Amino acid sequence: MNIYVCVKHVPDSAATITVEGKTGINEKITFLLNPYDEHAVTEAARIKASSADTEVIAVCLGKAAAENTLRAAMAMGADRSILIETDTSRDSIFTARALAAAIRSDGRPWMVFTGKESIDSEGMQTQFRLAQYLSLPVATNAIKVDADSDGVTVECEREAGTIDVYRMAAPCVIGAGKGLNNPNYPTFPDIVKSRKKPIKKIGTAELTIDTPVAGMQIQELVPAVEQHSPKALTGSPADIAAQIVDILKNEAKVI
Amino acid sequence: MQPIGLLIEFKSGHIKPANFGMATAARAENRQLVALMVDAPADDDKAALEAYGVTRIVNIHTDSNQWNPAMHAAAVVAAMQENGITTLIGLTSPAGRELLPRVAAQLDAPLVMDCIEIDLDDHRVKTSQFSGKTIATIAMTGTHFIYGMRANVIAPLEAPAAAEVIDFSYTANHPSGFEVIETRTDGSGSQYLAESDIIISGGRGLKNAENFKLIFDCARHLNAAVGASRVAVDNGWVPYAMQVGQTGVKVNPKVYMAVGISGSVQHFAGMKTAKTIIAINTDANAPIMAHCDYYAVGDLFDILPALEKALASMTR
Ligand SMILES: Cc1cc2nc3c(=O)[nH]c(=O)nc-3n(C[C@H](O)[C@H](O)[C@H](O)COP(=O)(O)OP(=O)(O)OC[C@H]3O[C@@H](n4cnc5c(N)ncnc54)[C@H](O)[C@@H]3O)c2cc1C
Ligand SMILES: Nc1ncnc2c1ncn2[C@@H]1O[C@H](COP(=O)(O)O)[C@@H](O)[C@H]1O
């Protein structure tokens, strides 16, 4: 049985982002596996460990450098991977079509994992589109997954203190949330082993992807400007408290 | 008149105030605002919707008596089709994160979540990307357009109108392979962080779970929500749902107080758009102190009790 895990190659959240051209960024910074996708890979590996004949396949649409992210996914437990190569950044409508086509041409999924959101484009939607194109049920922000041969029971955190429990037939798509597990950070031997695992590289032209009518195109990217100029609150704790109350009342007008 | 669908949300039986900002952002001469209410008939709230310019209210009835995102999204799509709606606006709230992408996927329509600006005529929006480090202008193309707005980016402005109320029953095929077993609520999520005007967050400086009481005590007087840094969450002092930041909730309050929080890039990714940021920290060189509006160099264990006292005497 195949568990597919969609992983995105994203800039490290601590990296400095500089805009290049009108819509791009300087890519000479550290990129890594999208943090939510780490939970997705970890969960797939956990399920594999307790199921017979299961293969975990990491799938990524990205530039050539995204190979590093697939290596990271394999060091964390994926058995092999598929890199759908593209030279440009793609919106989630195209991305989901490409991921669906790559999965379909590779094999029949038992489960498809994604993260709940990518930290670069923050789209919050690829998993739903992927499920639509594959005609599968989907749940997101999963914090607990119990899989059996005909389906999964999944707990999803909707908001603080609200958890929805869903039953989905297999195959299905699951968006991993942060509460799902602690990522399997790889050991050195894991990393060495991952170097021998295979990566299948395919171009978007080799996949059957119908051209979408809809799209989301970035027209301009600008650095977010900082609008704060810090002022000190001084004096005794009571003085500071009084100044805070004054700010809340007279400046922010929230009380 | 172009009909614009507004996906209305409720909290404790009332329309969330952020919906009125959404209505304000959508309003224009050549548009008709249509409120879509899923399994929450507008009886009591009709007047409130009218005050913000809604002229049609569609009460969508599904045959599920509980939250079911797959079913609710399918019902919204059916109601949009019935009412000739090709533009839908909702909030980037917990329910919006479930429903809007499902609607967009079904319609194969473009969707941008967490919009801070929308232009419904040109189908152009602004949203933050790369953990809040950049602002992207995105052009959407397609036949339908779905917008997820960030709560509180537009202040609600009244524009009274009269609304007709229409009932719409959705009984079509139940989405297959997806079933809701139960929804558990532990009552802790009293106020959703992203929609709060005031947030007080605690970090490693709080030292343990018990000390968070100091923050909750101040928050109660202000009807504020309580947030936390990842360190406070990872240490198990507060639940993950309270985490503010890149891998937590992104918030946009009028006032954000960071108490015992250093101000890492990842924390900033979740709160940098707050209008007023107040930091309390013993370390004058903590990054937060250079990226806020007001900072107090001092011990939170002295300042929070003093603040609680000041707030208590004021609200009494
Ligand atoms: C991929 C990734 C994602 C992440 N996502 C998030 C996220 O979503 N949200 C998030 O918050 N972090 C996130 N982090 C973690 C982040 O990098 C920081 O580690 C974290 O934000 C630090 O939390 P803190 O400010 O509470 O702790 P610290 O950085 O340790 O700061 C504690 C502060 O408290 C002050 N202090 C101590 N005692 C007192 C006192 N008595 N009175 C007043 N001040 C006091 C100290 O001076 C210090 O400045 C992420 C990290 C990674 C790698
Ligand atoms: N280019 C991509 N390649 C592989 N997976 C992706 C890609 N983009 C998005 N995803 C998956 O979809 C999830 C949600 O992404 P997004 O809709 O961008 O927030 C991510 O956590 C990934 O699991």
C-alpha cells in the first residue's frame, strides 16, 4: 500500500527575505522541508512501521534544488520520492493538478498526506484541491490519525479547545497539523541511508495536466514595512501599569 | 447589480463582529450584498446585517444537525449557484479555513486566504507571505472568486439597507466517504485569538503553567484573549491553540502585549501587524524591545500584578 506525502521546499523561516525583480526573492538562502510537512512525513513513517507492505513516497513540485527537501523527507522515513520539476513558482491550482497527476501515474494511494499550510505562500488550500482532483475525502489540521485497511479516523483541531473527529474512507487526503507528532529528526545514519534512496524526476510536460482556466498570479512582492518606533515606559511597576492603562484607554481606545 | 456572497459566522449565537468589516469592504454602488447563513437562520440578526448594507439573506438549511465542513461547503456552493453568486468572501477563521478552500476546490476557483486588502472589481488582493516578511499583490483569474479576509483589517461602517430573507434547503447527495463522528469542545477556547482586539501573550519568562494565571487575570478585565510563544506551548504550560507565530495563529489585534517573550522572527511572523505592541521584558536588548511601540524594562512578576490591580480598580 502506498502512502504519498506532499512536501514543499520553502525558505527557512529565520532567513532574511530580499525581493528580487518584481515578484521573486533572492534564493541564495537556506531552504528546508516545510515544517508542517515534517509532521506529515513523520506520521506516514509511523503508520508504515505498523502496517505490512507499505511504501512511503514523498512528492514535490519544485525547482531542481528541491531535491534537498526530498532527501530530508527520505532521511525522516520516506522510502523514495518523486520530483516534479518546474523552473517557475506555481500557484496551488497548478500545483495540486501536478501532484494529483504524479500520484495517479505512480500508483494507487492508501493515504495522501500534506501539511496544513506552507510557510512561504501560506495558501492553506493545496490539500483540498488535491483531494478534489483525486476525488477523495479530505480533512486538515490533523492532530491524531488512526488508520485501518478501509479508512481512517482522524482528529482535527478546528480552534482552541474544539476538536472534530472525522471518519474518512480510504484513500483520503490528510493535512498534518503541528499537534500530530514530534518530527522524526534524522540521525546521521538516516541521512547516509537516504542518499541511496531513489528520486524519480519528471517534467510537468510528461504529466497529463489539463490547463487550468483559473489562477493566482503574484504581480508584485514588496518587503513588509516596519511601522513601530519604540518608546520606553518607566517608573515603578504601578507607574508602568498606569501608563499601560492610559495607552489602552486613550491611544488604542480598546477600553 | 453584482451579487457578492458573504459567508457569515456565528459565535455564541451572535454574528461575529468581523463579518461587518467584511461587509464594509465588499460594499459598493454596483453590488448587492448577500449574506449566506449555514444552518443558522437569521431571525435575530437580520437587523444587524441590514445595518451594514446586506440586502439579501439566504438561510441555508442542510440536513446535518452538526458541524460538517464537507456538507456545509457543498451547501454553500449550491446556494451560490442558485443565487448567481460568483464572488464569495469569508473570514480566515477556523471555520473559514475549512469552508473557503473546500468551496474553491469544488468550483476550481482561485482563492487567497488572509487578505489584508481586496479589490473585487479587478480581482486583486494583498496578503502577507514568507512569514509576514513580504506583502504580495495577487491577481486572480477564473470564473468564480473566493476571498478569505484577515479579521479586523477593515473597520465596520454602517450603511443601513432593507433585506429580503430567502430559505434554501440543501439535501443533495451527502459527500461520500466523509463522516463526522463528533465534535469535542473543552470550553477553553473562549475567545478565538485571531479575532480579538486585545491579546496578552506569555513566553518563557512566565516560567511555568501556574504563572499564566497572572496573564489570565489581566486578560479577564479587558475581555482580552491570551496567547503564548512556542516555548510556553512546547513546555506544556498552555495548549498549542494559543501559540502565536509562524507555526501558530496569526493575529491582527489593536493591542498586543508580549510578556516574557524575546521576539523571535517566528513569533513576529504571527503578530507583527498588530496596531500597538507593548513589550514587558527584563532584558532591554531583547529583539521585541526594538520592534514594538512601548516597552517596559522590568520584571513581569512585578508589573503584571500591578497591571491587574490598576485594571481591577478601573473596571469596578
Ligand atoms: C520552524 C520554526 C517555527 C517556529 N514557530 C514559532 C511560532 O509559531 N511561535 C513562536 O513563538 N515561536 C516559534 N518558534 C520558536 C522561536 O524561534 C523561539 O524559540 C520562541 O519564539 C521563543 O519563545 P520565548 O520568546 O517565549 O522564549 P525566549 O526567546 O527564551 O525569551 C524569553 C524572554 O523572557 C524574558 N524574561 C525572562 N524572565 C522574565 C521576567 N521575569 N520578566 C520579564 N521578562 C522575562 C527574557 O529576557 C527573554 O527575552 C519557531 C521556531 C522554528 C525553528
Ligand atoms: N510545490 C509543492 N510540492 C509538494 N507539496 C506541496 C507544494 N505546495 C504545497 N504543497 C503541500 O500542500 C500543503 C499546503 O500548502 P499551501 O496550500 O501552499 O498552504 C503543504 O504543506 C504541502 O504539503
